[in-house]
Amino acid sequence: MVKLPPYTIEFAPETLDHLGSIDRKYYRLIEKTIDEQLSHTPDQETRNRKPVEQPAPFSASWELRFGPANCFRVFYDVEVRERQVQVLAIGVKKGNRLFISGEEFEL
């Protein structure tokens, strides 16, 4: 079986602003989880990685859930041929509400 190279993960410039509304103590967890979950099979559905119903925040096609009580959300797109993942948004879910950069988004 041929081992494929890992996907390249790129971050939209806005994601830096999104991180600004999240406690710094979670940055390493966010970085580590994105790398682990999206480097090899980002387009494979799992318990915490699912296709997003449209319309979705930032027109993302996938959502990754993780963190304490699954409170973090990463919205991303996958380009399979280029083996590239584009992280479009990073947010926090509180109850039934999603916040990205302090702004509430519809779920």
C-alpha cells in the first residue's frame, strides 16, 4: 500500500482574529488537534469530524469538534487532488450558540 504525503494545512488570515477571542491556554490544544485530525484524512467522517450542512459559517464544507465538552469548532475545506486543507474559521460553541471572533453565528 502506498503511503500518501500528509495534507498541507493553510489558515485563512481571519483565523488569527478568531483565535483572539479564545483563551491563550487553549492555543496548543487547537494547534495539535488541527494537525492530528486534518493532516491525513480530513475528508473522512468521524464522530467529531463531519460535513457541514449549507449555509455554513465562512462557506466551509467540513467541521471539526474538539476540546473540553467539545466546545471548539474548526470549519474548513479540503482540496483532495492538491492534498490541501484550508482552515476558514475557528470558533467556540457555548450551549446552542456558536461564537467566532466574538460574533454569534447561526447553527
